[in-house]
Amino acid sequence: MGSLVFLLLLGLAGWWAFEKSRRKTHPVPPGLQKDIDLPHEQEFELYHNALSLCSMKSRVCLAELGIPYRSHPIHLIETGAYENISRRFLAVNPAGTVPVLVHGGHPIYESHEQIRYAAQHAPPGSRALTPADPASKAAMEAWIDRSSLTQDPMAEGEKSAGNAVPRLTLPLFAAMIEEIPTWSILEGLLFHWDRKRPVMFLTMKLRGLSRFHQTGPFGRMLDRGHRLMNDHLDALEARLVESGGPWILGGDFSLADVSWLVILERIRQVDNEHLFLGAGLRPACTAYWQRLQARPSYREAILEQTHSTIVRGTERLRSAKAANPVLREALEGAAR
């Protein structure tokens, strides 16, 4: 019996070592990779995820520009599986991150580079999303940067609203992870390059949304996320008042607005609209968000490409707060 157990363990270790060797990851440089050729069927193709903030940004940009593309949905663990660390996807992006925009077989990494690239390579007659005026362009770039995720968002929350978003998303993760099988999360412990993430998701799975606030680190991260987002939205409110609207640069819709649309969408998904935009708070931002939601690109790139796990997660989060005032205060108190 002992020999059989030993052989079984040896076989599992051998399988893990082989599989790990086929799933090697490494950082990739942002922007167009002319030296990489990927199989493709259309001029533009997009590897993306429904929940991914950066994926939403690239989809909105492509929709605004009227660029058709072949869609390759990729699961993250939040939507069901660690498809982003599969052999197939790592051949597309060895960093294991979404989105990846592919143009003529050449990948473009990082969403802030993808939207700039797409705006430069849009078909004739497309909407101009980049101003010609140097001062306006510089302002646009600054607001893109203030919405984007950096390499270490948890340590650089002051830099951008995008870096505050992962903290705000924690309760939604806790609500969504209830639907994800434990064995799927365990795959991350075996193969994910950052094991802190699968450990965090496994903790959420075991404790459940109802006890989210009893896990000290989660509560502290969420509180800081609320404070950071308040600061970034105050800056956006001031900018919209200064520009006179309706958009960040004034009269012209730009890549800056594409970038901020998805920040506000995440605030909606995590059931925080009433905290950051409700009851007359930040009226310019509130009106701005309503205008963004009225754009066809919002329907096409966000509403029509959502995932049922996200919808149910938001509903579960809202219901849990309504049923448990202590949980609501823990999840929302710092934002008030």
C-alpha cells in the first residue's frame, strides 16, 4: 500500500513538473510586438474577459472607432477558470494577462497602449478619439494615466483610479467566487505566478461573503480603496466643471472618456454608485456617467458582453448588504 501511495505521489509530482514547464510566464513589454506572429483570421482580434477592467476599456474603444474584431473570450478565475494561465493563452501572452489586441497577427500588450494604437489605425471615417491640439492631447494622456492600472496597483493607489479599483472589487469577488468550484481555484495554487491571488480567492471561498468583513486585511484594503476613489473622483468632478463638459476635454469625446467609462462601470458593478455619485454628490460626475451610459459603445462593449456570474455577483452583493446592516456598514462605511 505504501509503495502505491509513493508511486501515485511520484506520478503527480512528475505531472506537475511537466505541466509547470509548459506554462512558463514572464513579463512582456507594452505596445506592438512586431517580432511576434500569431495565428489570426481577421485584421483585428481581441483576447478579453467580461470582468477585466482593461478588457472593457479596449472593447469600448474598438466600439467607438467602429473597428470589427474577432472575439476570443478568456476566462479568469472570477468568471469560472484559470484559462489565462493555460498553455493555449500563454502562447498569446506569456504574461498571462488580458486583454491582448492582435493586429495583422502582431499582439499589442497593455490596454492603455491598445486604445492608443487602435485610435491611430482606425478605418477611414472613424471617430477621432485623439485631439490634434498638443495641449488637449497632453491633458488626455494625463487622464488616461489617471485611470489606468500600473504594474503594482495595490502599492500605487494614489497614482490612478484604476489602481483603486482592485480594492473596491474585493466584495464582488467574494460574491462571485461562491459559484466557482474549489478545484478551479486550486489550479491557481499550482500554476499561477502570483500565489497570493489564489490564496486570497480560496480564503473568500471558505469564509463566504457574509464573513468578508471579519477578515481584517480585506476590510483594510477596501477602506483604503474607498478613500482613494473619493480623491480621484473629486479630481474628475473638478475637471468636468473646469472643462464645462460634456466630456473630460470639453466638447470632444476622447480616449480619456473611454478610460473613465470603465472606472464608473466598475463602481456600478460593485454596487457603489450611491456612495460616490448619489444624493447630489458630485453632480458633474453623475451627469457625465449618465451620458457615458447613453452611448452605443456602452451597450455594445459592456452590457452585451457581460457575464452571468458578474450579474449574479452584483445581485448577491446587494442582497447580502440589504439583509445584514453590519455587513453593509463594514463594506460602505469608509466611503461615506
